[in-house]
Amino acid sequence: MPCRRLTATLFALLATAALAEAKDLAIGVVAPENGPLAILGQQVSQGAAHQAEALGDTVLPVKDSCAAGDGDRIADALIAAKAQIAIGFLCRETLEEALPKLKDAGIPAITIGVRADGLMEDALKSGWPLYRLAPSQKAEIDRLAEEISTAWSAEPFALIDDGAIGNHDLTENLRAELEAKGVKPVLADTLRPGQDQQLTLVRHLTSAGVLRAFVAADRDDFAVLARDLMEATQPITLLSGSGIDTTPGDVPLVAGVQTLVVKDAAADPANQPLVEALRAKGVEPEGYVMAAIAAVQVADAALSAAADEGKAASETLASRAFETVLGPVRFTEGHELGENPFAIGQWNGKAFAPPPKP
């Protein structure tokens, strides 16, 4: 009897080892290695490598220059490496160029950084296998409009941007969404970027009687405006769009400013063993680290299901929910996240946290 039990145990161990060896899923990881986005690319690579090792998958790193004209090379590199799926993609230019070849090769792409609505519209029209783990621009506008039209509706507020195309478009789209809800600002103004002071804008806000303002600008410009308002003892609450939370800045933020944040997966008690394992490797679970881990989890589950069911990975990506460190992930028919991940965060001097309840 003991011999039979030992034999059964050995067979079970051998079968488990064979399954692990047969799995051999190849996941391309496209991330910047140089330039201003290098630190973010490193986060992507670290998170993906950690999770792939845990799942027994193979990582195929591909450098992303984020330069127009380099997308074909990225696609060719993924195809030559026999990637079954690719994750990462922080830059629209190269992702957009790579997608036609990835479609022909049957390699789905999961972006964790490109949020442009126009790219996803083009992808759906062209049948490109693009799925977005990053929140879309529309998700940002929807969440901002919800906050302003409810919490701000009884107070005079302003909409401000720095004139940059992306920020101006965000503000104009937000204005249109608010007007559709019957809510209008008392002031629309432009912030001059790169200034040491924003005193002229402070005077405009004060003279208009503004109590709250949405500001679409870089982190430092946002921080300068908040500082100048505080020094002028003007009780105006500032809210920024997403990006302030993850973008490093030289000017300290004033306590009380608000921004859109995505749930901090590293703060989830369920993820603490993972956080400890990352830190034991010298990897801080910040920026794109947890998103990259989630992307590998989705990729692994989709490829495994595709192999079991004899389907293409694009089919399994579109047809089920995936358990990840970010929580359950399900893609809509438009290949977007099924749930809006944005929430309001308030700076407490060290981090963005849920604002105190009124």
C-alpha cells in the first residue's frame, strides 16, 4: 500500500512538472529603456518579469523607442521571437504602427499606458487586436463630470488648462459633458506653463468668486498655482486630471489638492505577500509595476484558456473575466475596462488618499 501511494505521488509530481513545462507561454513585454520614460519602462519590465517567473511563463523583452517610425521594428521583433501575446506599450506612436503587423501575426496587444480614445476607435474599425488595461480618456472625463456635477454643483467653479493640446481637449470635452448635465463654470481660463508664479491667475479666480477649480496642467504648474492660492489665503479647492499622481515633480504639492487616482493595488491587504516579495527583490510596487503584473496575469490566463479551448487568444480576452492584482478585469465589446477605475484622491502631504467625508 505505501508503495502504491508513493507511485501515485510520483506520477502526480511528474504530471505537474510536465504541465508546467508544456505551458511555455511566451509573452512579449514592450517598454522604453532610454529617455524620459525609461523609469516607467523599468517598472513595466520589473513587474512583468516577476509575474512571469511566478507563473512559469517566458518574457520576451522588446525595447520601445517611443519614436514615430519604430512600430514596424517592434512588431517584427515580437513576431521573430514568437510572442503569443504582448503587453506594456506606453507610447501611442509605436503601438499604432505595430498593430497592423500584430493583427496579421495573430498577436494581441494589451496596453497599460496608452489612453487615447481615437486609437481604440481606429483599432476596432481595423480589427486590430488591441485591449486596454489602462483607463481610457472617456473614463477620466466621465469620472470628473460625475464629481463636478454632484459635489461642486452648488458652488462657483472654474475650468483651467495650460493650452497644451491634450489638456485643452480634456477641458473642452469635460465642459461639454458638464453642459449636457446642466452645469456650467463661472470662469474658463488658461494657465501659463513654466512660470515661477501664477499670481495673475490667482487674481482672476478670486475676482470671479471661484471656490473650486479643475486644472489640466503639468504637476509643477498645478503645484505652483496651489501654493500661490495658499499664500494669498484664497480657500479654493483644486482638482487635477489623472497623471499628477504618478508624474514626479520639483514643486511640493499643497495638502488638500485633489486629483483622479486609480486604486493603489499595493495597498490592498490581499496583495501584501506579493508586495513583500517584490521588495525582497528590491522592486518598489509603484507606477506601472502592479499594472504590468496584472497584464501578465491576464495574458497568461487568456493564452491558457485559448490552448485548452482551441481558440485564438483574442477570443478568450474578449469573453471572460480575469482575476488580477488590480481586481477582476473584464473587457467590454470595445476592448476597454469594464469598470471605471478612477476615484478622487486628496494629497495629505505624503500621498493621495480618499478625501474626508463631509
